[in-house]
Amino acid sequence: MHSKNTLFIDCKEAVRICDKAQYDEAGLWEKFKLRLHHAYCSSCRKHSVKNGELTKLCDKANLKCMDPAKKKALKDEIRSACSKES
């Protein structure tokens, strides 16, 4: 992992910061380093754009996690149906 004082970051670090920024967990210094990285790395710039689009689509879809009890019941139902077909 890079030192916090390193100005230039590699693509792996840029992706990590991009993911943090997506959830508003990246600090100001990290965001600055990410913007600097995007200035010379088109691949990471495209990744950030696609990541942002995915976040907007998920927010728009209002996705919810399935309740664990319902998930288990559904799994059991599927297993039961598959065992009957065998």
C-alpha cells in the first residue's frame, strides 16, 4: 500500500479510492490524488465514470437486500423443487 504522502498513485490504489469515493468514504487528499491520477490515466477515468453510472442506476432502482429468513426459505424451496426433479 502507498504512503499517505505519495502524490502519484497506481491504478490499483486509484480503484480503491474510487470505490471509497463512491460511498463518500474517501478523504479530501485521496480525492485529490484520484483526480490527479485521472488526468493521465484514461482507463481509471473510464472506470470511475462507469462506477458512478452503476451507483446511480442502483439508487434509481431502489434495490433492497432480501430478508435473511426469506432468502433461506427461498433456497429451501428451490432445493426441494430440484430434488423432486431428480
